[in-house]
Amino acid sequence: MADETLESFLNPFYYNYQGAVSPLYYGFLAGSTYVPPTFNGVSGAASTDPGGLFGWLIYSRTELYDPQKGLTTDNYIVYTEPLEFVKDLNALSGVTACILTTSNTQGGTFGFFSSDGRNITGKTNGNDFLSALYSLAYGGTLVITGSTSGFVSYESATDNYLDVLMCKGTTAEARYLENAVSTIGIFPSVNDGAGQTALNFDALFTSASLVSGSTVADRIVSVSGKNYKFDIPTPSLAPNTTYTGTMNLVPDVVGAFSNSKSTNNLYYTVAGFNNSKVLNGIVQSPILWTDTATKDIFKKNRVNFYIQTNKNYFMGLDLVGATAGASSAYTSNERIGPAKLRVDIETAVRKLILRYVFLPNNSTTRASITSEVSFYLQSIGTFLDPTYTQITCNESNNSDNSPTLTIDVTVKPLIASEEFTISVTTESST
């Protein structure tokens, strides 16, 4: 059996990599819970699914390393740079037929790539591998799981919350985001990014009511477009072969978030040349900046797109939303920056108010809460118009010794045309 490896995809002529000053934490649900594979297929190919990309990684790390890396019961794996990720999968080479299936060796149903002797084609696991690899090019911290419980375990173990979720468009992803109050989900548009409309979130969420309002809908980012990877030599997979294929642009939008967080621009936007420049590949059929009619369709559908200027590709729209009830007009608070700012302020205020849940609801407690929230808002004051900031936690929205404690925070992002108010109420101990 040939020792195929995945190192061709790290060819520096075709694969650019950058570091990150402040790494983005992002999750990827790639496969399912690990099941030890059996190998009764042609040429030793797996006859059972180990759990997709995640399962193969667990198998590689626990069965093919000495000493083993991690446990078979691990429900998440963390990567911070591409080489380690590829190295873990390369351990599969020469042991199974999962990395490459040739036209004369059918049986790699659960493998990564297939070849007709000249062209390399990605299967489901191969496409997941490429999504992970090209997102890692932007310098973030990737958490790969086989179930959404892995994301919960990661956050509990590390105290790092996921900034974004790199999504394929599944119900499991959407419903995880409903309760992940600070995580933004990045989804392809319909037809894996080929369409101008967003996915049907009515069916993906537990309730169609969630597609509007400032709940999970303002943490949904949809993107249209395909990234074209062309004629990449793949000699480490098979001699005289090349890979040509397309991927949706979700990994590149993850990169835009990574760039924006690293440059402290996340509360402004992730779009524009500096934040969303595409590192690897060519965007197929970018939208012309002068094509107002097409841009209006995307705006109405709350679907983002890429444009091209001087051979550089970057996002031409930066909206959130799940489209239900959307009109052609949108408010500036539907832009990614203000939406992310709102989510993070609400999350921070909820954490702060919980410190006082066992104290009596009186003027002293309310003054302390106000002081802490004010200090927090000062820390992000660069992104706010101070003339609109207002914190209300007094007798006007509370009663002494009431079992509920309420704080209302009004702010106006610098890049927004309107302010918004966050109201947080929690039960006290009295």
C-alpha cells in the first residue's frame, strides 16, 4: 500500500499561512461520535464509519501514535496551526486505505479523497479536511468535535468561549447556537454557498419564531460564493495528480473574523480588504461593486457576498440575520460589528449581575452593579458614542427587596445610526 500523505496541500506556493495576535476560538462539527472502525473493505479500507473527520482523528491519535495522543473518549480536539492537524491525519498513511481511493480500489467509502490516476476529488471527509485546513490558515484556534457536547466540554475545561461556529448547515449546529448566547454561526447560503438566499432556518431552529428578533438570529452570518482551488499538485497523494475543486467561503469568513479580532476591529466589521482578504484560492463569480440590483437581493436576504478589486477578494456586505421578515431596508445594528457588540455586552452584563444575585435589592447593591457595568463599558469605549451611553439600575426599574434585579443599558455603536438597549433581569435571593 502506498504511503499517501496530505502534505501536498501545505505547498507554500498554493497555501499561505498567517499568525494571529489575538486568536479566534472557533468550532467545527465534523463527523459524529467516535466508533472504532473495522477494516474489511477492498485493500484494507474501512468498512465502518469511525465518525467522519473527527472519528479518524481520534483513531489516528489513540491507535497509531506511541505514546497515544489523548483518549478515545475525548469529545473535542484542538488545533492552533495547520501542520499539526495534517500530521495527525498523515499517521493514517500506510495503515488504512482511507486517505486515497483509486479507481481500481473501490472500498474507501469513508475515506478522504479519490483518484482516477490523474485528478484528485474530495469526498465528504476530504472536504471537511480542506475546510478545517483553509480556516487554520488564518491563525485561529480550531475546536473539532463529533457532537455539540464537545463544544460545551471545551468551554468548561478552558474557560474560552467560542467566538464563531464554522457551519455546514445542519440542525445540530443551529440548535446548539440557540443556547450558545455569545457564539456567532457562519453558514453557507443555499446549495452549499451557490445561492443568493439563506438556508431555511425556520426548519433548522426549534421554533420558527427564532428567525427574527435579537435572539439567535442576530448571531447568524450567511455567505454566498465559492472558493476555487485549481490545479494544486498532489504528489504526496499520488504521482502526477492534481486537485481541482470548489469550497464554500465559510472558512474564509472564519478568517475574516480571525483577522478582525486580531486587529481589534471585531466591533466595527469583519469586511473590507484588510479584514476579509482571501488567503488561498480564487473567489468564483464575485459580485461587481457596481451591480446594485444583485447587491440589493443579497441585502434583502441578509446574505453576504465577496467582491474583487485588483485581483484581491473581500467581503462586500457584513450583515447578520436569518432573513424571515426581512425587508429591502436594514438597520445599521444588523451589521456584524454592532450585532457582535450587542451580544458581548449582554453576555458581560449577565455575568456581572450574577455576582449580586444573593445580595438584597437595595440602593447599595444597585450602585455597585452600576459602577461595575460602567467600568466594563469604559473598556470598550473606543467603539461607543459616549453621548448615548446610559445605565439604569435604580428605583425607576427596581423596588427595594424585590426578588428580581433589573439593569437597563443603552449604548450606540460608533458605526451605527441608532442606539440599542439591553435589559437584563435576574432573580435575587430575597
